[in-house]
Amino acid sequence: MDLARLEEKLQELPLYEYAFLPTEELVFTDRVRHICRQECPMYNKSWACPPAVGTVAECEARCREYPNFLLISTITEISDIANIQEALDTRGDHEAITREVRDLLREEGAEPYVLSTEACAFCEKCSWPDAPCRHSDKMFPCVESHGILVTDLAEKRGLEFLSGSNLVTWYSLLFYR
């Protein structure tokens, strides 16, 4: 994989930040999964979310099969940071950019495993748990569903997590080998 060529292409995208990192730096914890279970309305309703993605240990093992990952972030300004729906409505642009980056990795010969912001919104009603995912080629599991502590990573690497009172920062992790 030609990282220099990939980086040139990444610089053309509306990314806020990106970093090539070793997978060993990630912290996986059941605490993040606890938040999914307690606070997320998509818990147990989507192939992109727990418990469909497996246990945190299974998710960690899957991610650790890849020695490296590319972290990307985008940033969006909204009128009211307390308006969760307004914030969530900005996810689509980030997901489109994540797909572009996935395709760039594929062009470089990698077959990436992608985690992003989605609880998956391709189907009006997810087929979980009654049938296989209808769009497994398009759906990205949620970063938090895997128990990854993104705030820890951002802090360690000096990456911005919250950039201002009405700014939303979205992250994706694209594992590759």
C-alpha cells in the first residue's frame, strides 16, 4: 500500500483530522458497551450495534487481526449542541466520507474493516435478529459498539474531540492490513 499516495488523496477530502495508528493503541472496555445498553435506543435493534456485533472481547479480537488503522474525523457546526436530533442529522455527510476513504483503501489493495458512527440507517426496520443483514456490504458497525474508548485515543494523540460549543466531531476507524 502506497501511504504517500493515499495521504495525497485524503488531503483532498473534507476531513478535519486523520492519523495512521497501530491497533495496539486502542483501549477496549465494557464500560462503553454499558453506555450502549443503558442509553442508546438502537441497542438490540441493529446488526451494527450490540449484541449483534458480538461481545467486546470478540470485537477486540476482530479489530486486533489488523495491525493498523486509519482514524478519520469530520466536524460539523450545528445551531444547538443540546439538540441531539440536529447533531445526529449531520452523520450522513460523515458516513459518505467514510465510504470514500474505505474505497481509497481498497484502491491501494487493502480490504478494510470499518467502524463508524452508524446504528445503520439503510433499512426502515433492521432484519436483526430474524434474518441476515440486507446490506452487510454497506453497513459499518458503530465504534462504540466495539467497546472502543475513542476519547482515550484522542487524548493520547492530541486529537480534538470537542471543538466548540456547537461543533460535532464524528470519528471513523478504518482497520487495514
